[in-house]
Amino acid sequence: MKTKLFQSVSQNKKKSLSKDDFQKLLLQAPTWSEEQIEAYESARKHINLSRIA
């Protein structure tokens, strides 16, 4: 069973990303708008205030 698991993991092993692949991922990643950032910061502020210290 251990050997079967090892073979399965070995077959599904993904190749490592190159520097170009990583840069492409970062450049194509979704970003937040100013409105979304403000909404997030407001929500964090309210959450932090509601915690019992």
C-alpha cells in the first residue's frame, strides 16, 4: 500500500515553476480596486473593534 501511494504521488508530481512562469502569474493575478480596499479596511477595523481584549 505504501509503494502504491508513493507511485501515485510520483506520477502526479508537478513540475516546478520557472522564474518566467512565476512572473507571468504575478502579472496576471487579479487586483483589488480602491473601493474594495477601503471596504476591506473598514471591515477589518470593525472586526478588530468588536474583539474582546
